[in-house]
Amino acid sequence: MTNGIVSITLTVPGGAITCITYKGSDNLLDTQDRREDDRGHWNIFWSKVPGGGTLVDNLEGTSYKIIVQNENQTEISFTRTWTFNSSNAPLNVDKRYVMLRGSPGFYSYAVLERLKGWPAFDIEGGRIVFKLQQDKFHYMAMSNERQRIMPTSKDRLTGKILDYKEAVLLTNPTNPEFKGEVDDKYFYSCENKDSQVHGWVSSDPPVGFWMITPSNEFRSGGPNKQDLTSHLGPTVLAVFMSRHYVGKDIDLKFQTEEYWKKVLGPVFVYLNTNASAKSDPSLLWNNAKRRMQEEVESWPYSFPLSEDFVKSNERGAVSGQLLVDDWYKNKGLVPGASAYVGLAPPGAAGSWQFQSKGYQFWTQTDCNGSFLIKNVIPGTYSLFAWVSGTLGDYRYSSNITVYPGSNVKIRNVVFKAPKGAPLWEIGIPDRSAAEFFIPEPSPKFRIHKYRVEIEKFRQYGLWTRYQDLYPQNDLVFTVGTSNYTKDWFFAHVTRKVRNDEFIPTTWKILFDLENVSQGANYTLQLALASANNAELQVRLNNPKSPPDFTTGMIGKDNALARHGIHGSYHFYSIDIGGSSLVAGETQFI
């Protein structure tokens, strides 16, 4: 495929990308260490049910068809129809590439379908991956702050693997500036809402290779879901669904009699150049951001020719005003300003965090709490919301059905905050642990630096620093005296006692109550930003008593090891009888 600006070479009938050239350049994809079909391709990670291990399916086509080829557009389809004697995932695949006249890039999307009666199976993840020329691309960017010159893949090969294979200490890098740093692809994760453009820049010639995702509707887990972007390789990804920062609960689990179809994408591979970028690669980043905004404003695209891609005139909208009822803060209802409001498959409050099968549509409210969710694919949804500064999750009382061309106006969207005037509060209810104390990494490791220092939590091994700060006794927080930005460690971790043995840590919260109503009910509201194979127990005053509350074993999001400041959100309201409290000093353990 070529339009005179960009050329791509595809395998037939598989549909992998073997070569990408831009304005007469050499192949931008890795030709040294990669097979032709491993340079640019789709794949999914899946498992058989019951009890199968993870398998990789590159969604290779068995036939192809040129859907259209004229002066304005070329679209090619690579398809595969599943049969019962196939070893691939039980899916029909229609994988497409689109090139438009005058466009410095190309689009790709896929339609995946399973029919009733096919074997049960799970999908763990799905993505597009590009492996770029190692000797050309050295500068990576995924935000205004998070961009820099990177080490090389060879630097990883000569380094030391740390607690897990993704994390490598650079011991003898080509550029001595990186010696002592840790490289880990999870350093470069982003939330869906912030991950609409990322990529690499080559220096000679200065060419940018960017992945632009114009909509999050086909991604899993909602706006806060974190995922991989670009990383050392050089590698560029478009991740549509994964377990990252959530765990198995977000897998697509299909039963035998279940029908399913979903369109993933289109996403846009954008290429740009500027002679001045040889000394300032951020010029190409700034240009890519502008192009990303153009793509977002063009969504939903008009050019995809698959009948399964829903065009603008076939979609609907949902609007309303979100109000917050928090009687302690305000006498009456107040607008839910800057709240996240979204439509996702029907489920309980907060269930959108674990949704991958369907589509999700999110927006932020204005200062009046008003919202308009545009370009919604027809279907039945639950309306969800969450408000920074307010505990808990909101779900509208009824499901909402959107029809082609409809504009559904919702009334009485009132988020009733969890009850109670707080006697004390530690932290900020914003679904993140960023406000708590985040230490510097161990002196053994050099700080992973960007042009502007942000997101201090994206360093390796921070979990070990708790034991350095509290070598003998665990954390004690005194309400009214302690400061959570300095005195509350951002992650409640275990304590290492031997090589592979860890024991629980017990944190204490001390607080005074001048008056206690013995017949009243008190509530401990507990919001967790992340949990990984963890159980949190709460005891009141007596450390040796059975727990007054336990979460049970929860979470598999592994956010701490993946340098995230949150994973899946958990919220608990714990009733405490006044008879359990005494005037004077009390402690939660």
C-alpha cells in the first residue's frame, strides 16, 4: 500500500506488516532481529477453558481482499474463519488496513467475532505491536513531561535482571549516563484517558513514529485503566485490552452459548519529520499532539468500510446534570464539577473497571455538573460516575437504552455521598495514593529522570523503602499531629524477614474522642487505591482480638511492582457500634 508519502508492505494472506517507509526512507521497522511477520502485527493472549495456559494468536489471515482501491482510499481486509479443528482462538477475524490520499500514515482496525456453540475460552489481552529500527530510534515520548533519550535493547541484555524479568539494572550501557538506572516497560504506562499519542523519534533522519488512539470506546477498563504504551525495543503498542493493573477479573470470559462481536480501532500510525528535530525531538512530539487532536475531532471516522464500524449518523447521545448530595459539606445539592461520567455495559456501581467485552463512553462534567456523552453506539448501558473528593462510586438507578440518532436526557442524576460527618480523615478520596509519602528509590539505583520530574512513584523498588524507614516498629499515625504527606507511607506492604519469607505489617491510627455516644453507630470508610493478593484486617484497640473487619483476600492488580499509584478501586463502609469506643485515646490497628 502506498499513497506517495507512506508505503507499507503486508504479508499475504497473513496481514503482518514487514516494511514501513516514509518519504523514501529505509524501512522503519526492525530488520535485524525480527522475522518478517514479527515486525508489525496484531495479537491476542488467550487461554482454553478450563485450566489452559496462556496462548498467543497473531490473528493471521487465511485470505485477503482489496475492499477498495482508488485515488482517495485503499482498504485491505485479511480474514480468518474459525473451524473446530483449528488450534487458534475460537474467533472469526477481519483485520484491516486503510490508507488515505495525502495522509502521512495509515489506519488499522479489526472485527473479532465468536459464534454460539463455540468452545468456552478467555481473552487476557489484545494489541497491535511495532518493533522499530534499533539503530535509528533513541528518543521516546508519551507526555509533555515523560520524554527523553532512551537506553538500547543491547543495554538490557548486558544488564542484571532484578526481582522480575521486566526490570533490568543497566550495568554496562553504551551511554554511561544510564549506568545504575533500571529499565522496565511498566515505567511508561499511562491511563487510557491520558494515552492517546505516544511513540519514538529517530535522529538521522529525524522521523517520528507515533501511535494515535482517537477514542477510548473500544479499550477495556474505563478512563483510569492503565496500560503499556511505548517502551525499549524500540516498541510501539496500541493496547485494547489487558490484565495490567487490574488482574484476571478484567479477562473476557466466554461461555459456550455466548455470541460476541467487537470492533477494535481504528488507530492511526502517524509519521512526521522536521529537520530541526535532529537537535530538538520534542518538535515532532508537539506536532504529533496536534495531529492527535485532529484525529479525536474526526471521531467517529467516516472512511472505514466494514459494516460493523458504527458511523456518526448511526450513533446517539446521552446528557444530563450530575449533582452531589453530601450533607456534611453542603446543606443542599451541589454540582458534581469535573466528575467522570460514563456509559458501560450494565452492572453494579464500579463494575466498569472490570469490563472488556463491550464499549465504554466517558466524559467529564463542566463546572455546573452538566455532561454530554456523544457518539454512543446503540445499546443498553448503565450510567456510572465518580467525583474526585467524594468517596465511592455512582450508578444511575435504571439502565439506559441508546438508539441511532437519539439524544437521551437524564433527570435526577444525584450521587448521594456516603453518610457521616468525619471525625477525622487521612488522605484525599481521589482513587489514587499520590498524596501520601513516596520515598526516594534505594541509593543502589539511579533515579529514572525525565525533562520535568513528575510521578515520583514511577521508580523501581520503592516497596523496599518501607523497611528502611521502619526497620523495627511499624507505622503509627496520630490524628491531629501526624501529616499524611510525610507520615503515611503510600503503600501498606509486608516486611521481609528472610530471603523468601514475608510477614504482615501492623499500622496504628491513634485518635482522641472527647464524647462518645454509646448507642450511636459510627462508620469507618475505607478506600483502597490498589490491592494485590492482599487481606486488610481492622481491629479496634485490641491487637490480639479477632478482626472487627476483614476485606478477605482481594486484588490481583500488581500496581506496586508495575510502578503505578493505583490499580482497581475498592471501597468499604464498616459499621462500628458506639459501645466499642471510649472517650479519650482510641486506636485502629
